[in-house]
Amino acid sequence: MSNEIVPDIGREPKQLLLERDSRFYECLSDQTRVANTFQELAALSTLRKRAAKLGFARASGTNPLRLAIIGGYSLYPLHDLIQHCLETADRTGEGQRVELLVGDYDNYISEIIQETSRLYEFGPDAIFVIPSGRHCEYSGRLFDSRSAQEAQARDIASNLLELCRIAHIRTNAEIILANYPLPSERDPGAYRTRTAGSTWTFRKIVNLELGLSAPSFIRMCDVEFLSARFGSLNAYDARAWFESKQPYSADFLVQVAKEVAHIVAGMRQGTKKVVAVDLDNTLWGGVVGDDGVDGIEIGDTSPRGEAFKAFQLYLKSLTERGILLAVCSKNDKAKAIEPFEKHPDMVLRLTDIVAFKANWEPKSDNLRRIAEELNLGMDSIVFVDDNPAEVEIVRQFAPDVCTVLLGPDPSDYIRLLQEGRYFEPVTLTSEDFDRVKQYQQESDREKLLTSSTDMAAYLRSLQMRAVVSEFQGIDVPRIAQLINKSNQFNLTTRRRTEAEVRAVMEDTSYLGFTVRLSDRFGDYGLIAVIICRVDGTTLEIETWLMSCRVLERQVEEEVINEIRRLAATRDCKVIRGRYVPTPKNGIVRGLYPRMGFTEVSTDNGQIVFELRDLVRPLAESAIRVERRAYDQVFSA
Amino acid sequence: MTRFSVLDRLQPVFDEVLLDPVTVSSELSAKDVPEWDSLTNISLMLAVEKHFGVRFNVGEVEATKNLGDLADLILRKLSK
């Protein structure tokens, strides 16, 4: 180790670059993520610049990020490290081009105040400000009154925030503000804690003021935290300050550069919204299918059980700040649910889970279903599993999903999940956070349900609206998708291709319609597909399927109302429905009888039902139907 | 150890840190090498310190005019 001049970290990309191998940028990105020392990161940055010079650049994004770096220090070579981290942040696809403005040494105050400065000429999207540490020491004496010391600290903080405000107002740029590292120097001993005049305590007060008073356009680069985590003794290098006015030690520059890149990435992408977790050996120890609900390890009776419980508590705390929790497990669903319902030491309950996928299908497929149900992109999901094979499958078949591989030790789980930094909130008022709120509608609906004992009152309170429409060309892909994917609420499970759906639209002996539903919490989209065929005076329901998200909402009643209305327009005397049992559609076994149909025959396991009383009044429901199928056609 | 052998041992350090091949000589300095910028200089000096097991005092490196001076500085450190 000690004889290595440059650590191994630059070797592989160097080789790939020499061979002009297209994996160079992926490798560069991966190594940048693990590089921890200045030499490592500088070597990678040199390779990146060299590749560009050789014309081996990758396609770069259309919108360059314009970043200004200003401060009370020499900002070379920090600017280079920041640029490198930003440009390599994306492993694949287009790189983020960065255009930099590097402020002059200790000139940030005038660069901000002077309206004609280079800063404003440059027109930055973001400004990183590293204020001078020399401006953040108490100018009086250690034994001055506490109120005088604190007043000066607050002044420094408010002046700095005012500078940021000016810069923001003039550029509309996001401001990334570095707060102050705490000194590692021994003097004046533990007395530092007893006076606000020591640099230690003084900077703590300034940092507190900055953090608690900063408006939302300021992202804090928490150097105090970073240097404490890194070790304050190693974060500062006096020689580097005297020689070239460096703010931090060479290796600590790396930490700050990575933090700035992380903050900038967060400004553009927003945080993740869903954490999808495995169950066995992730939420509890053991395998519930084998060990039974009494045999799993969870709770305070063993150290391992405590560790799993702590992990559940952490997940619960994520849900409390708006992260949605989903289950994605290879399991028998009935068994998988049991611990949530029955185990007294479980922290998480079914009400904490917005989507529960426990089956034997590939997890990548289940994650796709979770994304569909929540109406979110795959890239908003973070998948957490202890099984490397499952993580690999998701990486390959659902590459947009971020994955966290848990190790063998549950006491490490919280740290491993936090390491990815997927769920760090930016501000409580930001657009990202509002967006998260919007996806909590489902759980809001559940809360409303538990708060109202009367189902009818609950349904009325939802203020549901439905739009019924004959098949429209634009809906065909979604219709075909539902026809080919719906298994549970699907009476005949009859599959049709897009072409066959179009054929139904053309054929006048068919009547096909869809239902869209929305309520006061949001829009469910297209949730039901019905295809009927008219045969003389009989109208046969060939397909009736619905999204399970709208069960118990009286959509069934409105579907039958619509079918009866359509039957009347074609002078049909009988409506015939069919239940074709499959292993998955047990939930609709009793649907037709519930809708007033009578069983007339059984045919090869299929049950045929008929409704002949077509004069009785239509069913009442809490849904306001705003449009009906074939309206234009029939009114014409 | 001589100035020449120190320069000899500096060659692999420069080979590792710089991408373009550079022949180390006592007259060589940053202005002769395009990629020897401020970033590379910090990397080079950190690598030199590590490679020879020495630590330069504040201002010492800046006072060297070329690699010959740097080799002399390293020699002084090593002889202490």
C-alpha cells in the first residue's frame, strides 16, 4: 500500500481510455463514487479532461449547468473536483455539462454586492459560497458579556444571509452556502464551551443561526457536520492555507466537492418517493413461510430481533415524512401478511404499507406494478433486499430503480439504507415535498374511512366522479394493457390484442366502454373495461374487469347501470354475464348475484348468470356520472 | 543518495500522476508541462511526500525553481 504512488483507483479507467473502450465513462463514474482521497479524485479528473481533449467525449446533455463558486479562499483546485463530481454523477446516458465561474480569492462580498461583477455577467444557475472563516471569529474578548458575543454571531449570520438573498434576487440562482467548520485547535481548552467568545462556540452559534434562518432558496452545505464526520484534525491543513489559501485539507476538499455535487443533483432530480422492501431477513429475521409467524426474529427478545425492530422504526420514521412504504417479497401473500396483523412486536402494520406485493413473480415486475399503482415512475423507487440475486435481477430488468443491498448484519441496515442518501428532504416547502404529499391520497382515503364508521357517509364524502366512455382510439393501449394484465377483478380473463380491441370498436354488434374515476383526493384514471356483445335480444358481457384500487366504491353498480342503459338502447331483453374461475379471480365469484343476476347454468366450470328484470330502478350510488358511453352516437 | 538518484526515483512518480510521458530532469519545471497545473501540482507533491516519506515545510516547494531544486530539498529532508 505505502509504495503505491497513485492508488489502484485510476488504473482501470486509464486502460479503458487508452483502448477507447466505451465503458470508460461508466467506470469513471463508479470510481468517482468510491474515491476518497484527493489523489484518487484528481487522477480521475485528469483522465476525464484527457478523454475530452482526445475527442473521446460522451454525448453531453443539452442544458449545461452554470455554477459559480465564490468565497473567502482560493477556490482552485476545489472547482475542478466539483466539476468532476458533477460531470461524472450520471453513470450512463448523457453527462451533465458544467460551466464554471471561479471567483477571485476572498472577493465574494464585492462580487455579490457589485451589480457589474463577473458573477452577474456569468448568469449562474447555482452559486456555491464558501464564506471566509476569518470573518467568523469573535472580535472582542473571551470574557465579554454573553449577549455581546451572541449578538455579533447573529450579525455575522444575518449579514451572510443578506448577501445570499441579494445574489439570489439578482440571478434567481439557487444558493449553496457552506457553513463553518469547527476548529480542531486545543486552545482555550474546555473553557471553549463556557464562552460564546471562543471560535468553537461562536461558530456553532453562527451555524445554528444560518441553518435555522436560511430561506428556502439556500441549500446548506453542512461543512460543520462533514468535518466532524471526517475528523476536524484532518479537515484543515494550515500549510495549505499559508501556501495557497486553501479552505480545507486536500482530502477534505473531496468531501466538500462530493457534497456540492450531491446537493446540485438533488436540485435537479428531487428525492425518491417510495421505499420498496423485501420481508424475510429484511424486516424480520428468518423466513415466515418456513418458521411461521411465531418463529421470526423481531422485537426486544434478542439482539437480532432488536436490530430488525430498529430498522422498522427507521422505515416508519421515513413514512412520517412522506416517503411511501411498499412491500416487494417472494412469499405466499397470506403468510406474508400474518406478521403485520398478528405479531405483537412488529412496528410496521398494514396501514403503513401503500402497496403490498407478495407473490412468486420476478421482483422487477412487482416493482413495475407498484409504480403503476402509485402512478409514479420507476425512478422514484428505492428497492431494499438482503438477497444479492434479487438485487441483481432488479438492477438488470428495472435499471431505473435504485437498489440497496443489505448485508448479513441487521445492525447495519439503517446505515446501509442511509448511505444512498435517497430520502434527504431539502426543504419542507419545496415542490418536491408537495409532490410527495399528492401521492399519499390513498392513505388519506384510508384514514377518512377509519374516521367515519358509516360506509355510505364515507363514500359520499369522497365526492366521486365517473366518466363513462365508449372505446376511444387514444385509450386502446391502456385498454389492451388492462385486458392483458388484470387478473383479480376480471370475470372472464379473456385476453385481447390491441388489434382485437380495435376490431371491437369497428363491429356494431359490440358495445365497449371504459370508466374513469376521480375523487376529491385525486384521479384514478381509466379503471374499468367492459365489452358486451349484442346477440338478438340478449346482451352478453364478454369482458368486465376493473382495477382493484376502486373496489368497494360502487363502481360495480354504475357499470351495471350503464350496461342496462345500453341494453335498452338496443332493445335487449336479457343481460347475460359469465364467471370463468381462475386461481386469481376469486374476488368476483359472487359479483353477479350481488348485482341481482340469477344463476342459470354451469358450463365446463363457467357459471352463467342472467338479469331479466330490466324495468326495476337503477342502483343508487355515491358516484356522479358526468358522461355516458355512446352519448353522441345515440343522441344524434 | 545523490541528486541524480533522487531524480531517478522521481520519474515513476511523474509517470503515475501525469498522463503524457515526461522525462524528469533537473531543469524541468511546471511551465514546461501543459498538464502540470495547480491541481496536478498538489497531486504531484502529495505523491512525492508519500513516495519519499518526507514532509515539506510551508513555502519550501514554492521556493524551488525546477526539479533539481526539488531533488536537493528532498535530499536535505532525507539526510536529517
